[in-house]
Amino acid sequence: MPWGCPGLKIMLKEFKMDLHIHTCLSPCAQSEMLPTAIIKKAREQNLDALGICDHNSAENITAVRKAAHRAGLRVLAGMEICSREEVHVLAFFEDDDALMRMQTIVYENLPGENNEKYFGEQLIADEYDKVVGSTKKLLIGSTTLGVNEIVASAHSLGGLTVASHIDRESFSIIGQLGFIPKDLPLDALEISPRCNPDEIENYKSYGLPLITSSDAHLLSDIGRVFTKFLLSALSFSEVAMAFRGIQGRAVSI
Ligand SMILES: [Zn+2]
Ligand SMILES: [Zn+2]
């Protein structure tokens, strides 16, 4: 039966997701944030899926995804990209090719080199938590891309974009710009675990789905908050449909 046909019955199920987790690749994250350790904690927290979003890089995605696969968990592959306005944006991609193309765009527009002494290590791990390298890019820095360019590039690669921790004063779109531009086609907004519940109604007025995520930089923070997705299956396209509220799919916090 085709989509949209009257009488079509889709079985929907709730999935718990924490879509904003850093690994040991992020200089500000703890070195304990290794692939199998992250997955073990995510399982303990009864998450169905997790999003891996390191600062300006996706170099640990494959390792975490392989570790997740062994444990029967799903990973939404992403990055937390810092714009030239110092706005953090989560960008998620369905396939590795798109993710790597976005990483190339980000790296080409990310000046500077990391100094481990000041900013921390940027460790690349394998799926069994063995550290196999590091990246020299200054991942803690800002790209030279405007927030509108990040959203446009991600969308052109079939990605989804979420404005990070909009309730925070630093590195959030509202904190940096003072508002969310009406013509910026974000797919969702993220509120942090510390968000004042009274503020949530205000954020709903933007007319975009709200998610909440841990922004975990250490293992104990994984799953401390999560978003519930009502989907017919656990997939990237279902998450995209939930953001658009298609045929009963929904997002709730
Ligand atoms: Zn952030
Ligand atoms: Zn973050």
C-alpha cells in the first residue's frame, strides 16, 4: 500500500536516544570516552541509539559504530560543527560518504593546529578501544563557515541539522546571535540537561522539534537525559520523518 493511502496503518514504537555524545577525539572530553566504553554505558542506560558528535570531526564514528553493532545498538553519525559566529550545530548523516564529505568541508575551513598541552588530546581509537592515532586539527576552534553555510552544506549532503544546547549562553545560536533566524532551515533544536523547565514553552514557539541530549564528555553523563522518538523502525530516514511529524512519527522530551 503506498504512503499516504487512507487506511494505511503503521506500527510505531518508542526509541530512546541520546544524540549528542563526544568521544576521546574531542579535546575537552575525557580519555575514557572510548568506543566500547561508550556503548557499554549506553546499554546500561537502556538507550536504543546514540549520536556521536565530536567537535568539528567524525574520525571516531566508524569505531563507535562497529562497537555498537556488536552490542545491537545503533549510532547516528554526526559532528558538532562550530560556526564562525561560535554557534554549535549538530549535523547528522545517513551514509559515511556524506559524512566524510562534510568532514572535508569542515577541515578545509578549520584553521590552526591543536596544542595538546593547552586544549587536550584528540585521540582516534579503534572499535576495541585501542588508541591508534590522533588528529592535529584544532578541533576546539571555530570554522570560517557561517551557520547558514553549515546548515546548507549539511542539507546538500542529505544531512539533518540541530542547533546545539540553545538554552546555554555560550556557543549556542541564541547566545551568540540573540535569536534564531527565521530563514535558517534547521531540522530541530536541542536543549541541554540544565535547561530551566519554564523556558521550554518559549523554545516550542520556534515551531521546530525539541530534543534533549546529554552532551556527554564523560561516561557517567551518557543517557542522563534522552529524547523519545516514535518511529516505525530505527533508521536515519525515520528520524528525519519524526522531525517533520510525518504520519504519526514524533519527537518528545
Ligand atoms: Zn556544544
Ligand atoms: Zn557537545
